[in-house]
Amino acid sequence: MTSINCRKLLFEMMMIRRMEELSLELYTKEKIRGFLHLYVGQEALVTGVMSLLRKEDNVMATYREHAHALLKGVPLSSIMAEMFGKSQGCSKGRGGSMHLFSKEHRFFGGNAIVGAGLPQAVGLAFASLSQNVKRNTVVFFGEGAVAEGIFHESLNLASLWNIPVIFICENNLYAMGTSLERSQAQTELTKKAQVHNVISQAGDGMDVFDVIEKTRQALSYVEEKKKPYFLEFKTYRFRPHSMFDPELYRSKKEIESWKKSDPILKLRVHLLDREMITEVEIKKMEDDIELLMQEAVLFADKSPLEPVTDLEKNLYEDVL
């Protein structure tokens, strides 16, 4: 891993963290309404995976997807405007926080339904395969989705038809407010993929280098074998499930314990110890990120709401 790559990883992880914390601030000011699910603590996972993907690759995510959209290339200003419900948002203000979407960047959601991205990802990968297009398809989902029937249906079909799709489980241990141990009899999630003869592997979602290594192996396998692959990364969200979560299901002691594995802090120390970056350079990164955030908020604030005359647009496909 070169110093340039490591610097980029740190910058992107710091940018995600600041975007999410800023979103919380804006939510308390009622600039952002509806539901809001933050990715704080899980930054290494998406950053590691996205560092290996290309513009032409397909990505699908969950309702906790701001970071995925950002690293797939969706402009920060467009993401912020969408969360503000403005017409210049990536979903024209109709999707909000949970439904970020950009066909241009091949980011296909953002989905409020648990597990909904799984069959759609299989379809996207099948389309690329059928058209003989060299394009990877990656779908992110939480461990809660593994308990859904659609998880098994999707992996079964992908395995049966040899569809090259990478399934990435972001296992943050709590599906909303229920721990994995209390909701699923088999907590080794890789075994659930193996039932469908899908090659699987577990990794440390708090370590960006481990994420990159495991993802690189998955991509190599999928591209060569034209078969699906399942990755489970154990991670942890430092914030509640959403803004309406009283968080009574886990202790503050547990949260503080996990914060000792903060992926940004770990990478920062790694680079400083090896003299690959300085504190001054990190401060410059923070300042640059803050400027980007303020520009995005200003753009979102100034963006217009969708006019009433447009409310009936884009409801149905015009097939006539």
C-alpha cells in the first residue's frame, strides 16, 4: 500500500465521518427531515471496498448509504441537496436520506426495504453477464437482511446460474435494536452463504487494510470464475440505529469499548508511526473537508424545492 493510497483512504474516511456528523447537526436544525441513519464507525468498510471498484461497476446499498454514494462518485452537494429534499438532489428531492440514486454513477440505491438490493444486484450482474460487459456488481446489506428469505433466494439463484456478484454483509451486530445472537440461531453468517455453494470469507470491517485484501480476493475470484462471492465484515456503528432510536439495547460501556477500534484513529496512527503523514497534513485535510462540507450545505440551502407543477412527473413510465 503506497503512501498516496493510504492518504486517500484516510481523507475519504475522514470526509465520511464529517459528512455524517454534520448531517446529525443539520437534522437537529430541521434542515434534514424524515429518517436518518448514520455510518459513523463503519468508514473503513465502504472505503476499503470502493477503493478497488471502477466507475463502470454497479453498486447497491442499504438505507445507511450516504458514504457509499459519495465514494461511488455522487457529488457531495447532490447528496446534501437530496437530504434537504431539494430538486437538485441526486433523486430530485423525492428520495431523501434513504433513497440516494444515480444512474450516471451506477449507484442504484439506497433502499428502505431490508434486503431489497440483493435480488436487484443479481439482476444487474446477470444483465452484464448476458451482454458480455466487463462490469463488477457489488451489493451491501446488513446482517439483519441475512435473516430474510430474499437473501437465500438471491444467493441460491446467483449460485445456480453462476452469476458474478459480490455480496457484502456489513455486520454491525444489531439489526435495528436486536443483537445477532438474539435473532439468528446461526451467527456464523459465512455458513449461510456456503449452504448455497457460494464461496465466503469473513473479515475485520474496522481495519481498512483487511477490507481491501479480502475484497481484492473476492474481485479476483468473481472476475475469473464468473461466480458469486460472499464477504462478511464485522463492524460497529458508534451512533444509534437512527435519530429515533433510544438505544436501550446496548450499554455505553460496549460502545466505548468498540470506539477503541475506531478505524480512522487506527489508520491515522498507522500513518503517523511510519512517518507517512504529519499532524500538520492531517489538519490540512480536516480544513479541506470542512470547506467541502460548507460548500455542499450552501448549495443545498440555495437549491429550490420541486415546484407543485412537477408533482405528477416521473410517476409512471411513458410507454406509448
